Amino acid sequence: MAKLLQRIGSHERKFTLHITIHYIHMSVKSPTLIKVCWKKHSDISETNYYIKLDELIRRGECEETLVAENTFYYKNNKYLPKKSTLLFYNDSSGNSKKVGKTSINLTDFLEAPAENLHFPIKQCEDKNAEVVLSIKTEVSSDLIPCGVFIDYFDIDSCDDFSTLKDFCKNLKQAYNEQIQENLILKATIRELELQNVRIN
């Protein structure tokens, strides 16, 4: 709901993002095969090869690039935050098990490529685990209006909305009220024009 409210009055643009995984640093208790997955709705981009770790080798090289297209929303001269998550799976036993995740605000990297970034791997047994990666973006579309928006709609009054149904109902009501005001304004202008014709 909060994301929908933020997007009112915004424009959207698609970017293709390239996230290159250089290596991960993680302590494990036995030989481990790690796969990195970047999931966006039904689209999944994942590493083709496993990152190998064991008790002695705690740094696993990768050098694979994950690619996905994302839509960003532009409002008030800046892009709205867009967080994305990398998931790390242990496939050593044949049954894929999630062993950590990393959250990234992709908006931070739209202006220029960034290299050798260190991100902590959360929800991992090794509290010092991290992934080192680079991010590059390419513009995939022009900046276009995001659907139909009503600039006069008071976003600050939306704090109590609990469902999308409530949001749509209030948005429709505000839209209808604006239409009614426009009709009254047109009728007033028309009446003034007629009066001016009679005077002349």
C-alpha cells in the first residue's frame, strides 16, 4: 500500500541491471556448494556454477553476472528507493537450503556503475559472511507517466488506509470531485461569456 501511495504523480523508467558476483566470504563446517539467486516476481536469475567452500577455503570465487530488468519510479527530481534481495542457497546435500540473503537498494546505483562493493550476508550462521559484487545499469525505456495520476490527491491523508479497496475508493472519489469542479467552472465561464455577449 505504501509503495502505491508513493507512486502517485510519479514517472516510470525501466533499467536493465547487471550484478556481477565476484566472491563470497563465509565460514562453513563442511564442504559446501553455494548458489546465488536474484528473484524478481516470477523472473529468476541465478549463477550457473556453484561457489565452492569448505572448512579451510572460506572465500569462494564466482565472477558471474546476474541480469534483470527493473522498473524505477521518478518523483520530486529523484528516483524512489527500490530494494532487491540476493538469496544464497546451499545445494550440497541435493536439497536446496537457504543459508543467507543480502538486501540492496538498487536506486543507489542508477547514476554510475559501482565496483567491488562489500555487502553483509544476513540470516547466515557466519555473522561475518559477506558478498563482494559490482553493479552496472543500462536504461531500457524512456521516462513515461506512471498510469493516470491526480496531483491534487492528498497523500498525507492516506495513513489510515488498510486495504487497496479503500485506497481505490478514495482515489475515485477525489477524481469524481475534481471532474465535478471542472464542470462547474466550465459552466461559470460559459455564463460569463454569454453575459459579455449581451452587454456588447
